[in-house]
Amino acid sequence: MTVFTNVKATLASTKAIQSEFSRLAQLTIDPEASAIFHECMMEIDEVIHDLKSRVEYMKAEELQYRNT
């Protein structure tokens, strides 16, 4: 696997984690736990943004990744 492929896979995994935090926040009855899950979901959003930026940077800098 290339670094680019690993970064894209990490991005996909991170999106899945964010989705799971969102689901848990909605399912839990405990308001404190729901707030914690929601906070985690929001923090993961920053990581997703950074990974998306990295993917775009890699596409711009590396010719071999431009069509993926």
C-alpha cells in the first residue's frame, strides 16, 4: 500500500468512527454520555478536515495521485 492509499483508508475509517459516535450519542439515554459522544464526534470532525486537506495536498503535489 502506498502512503496515499493509507491516508485515504485512514480518512474512511475516521469517518466511520465519527458516524458511530453520532449513533451512540443518539441512542444513549444518559445525557452526560450523550454529550461526551457528541463532543468526540465534533473532535473527530477536526481530524477528518485535516486528513481531507492532506489528501488534497498529496493530489496537488504528487502527479501519480491526481486521478485517484
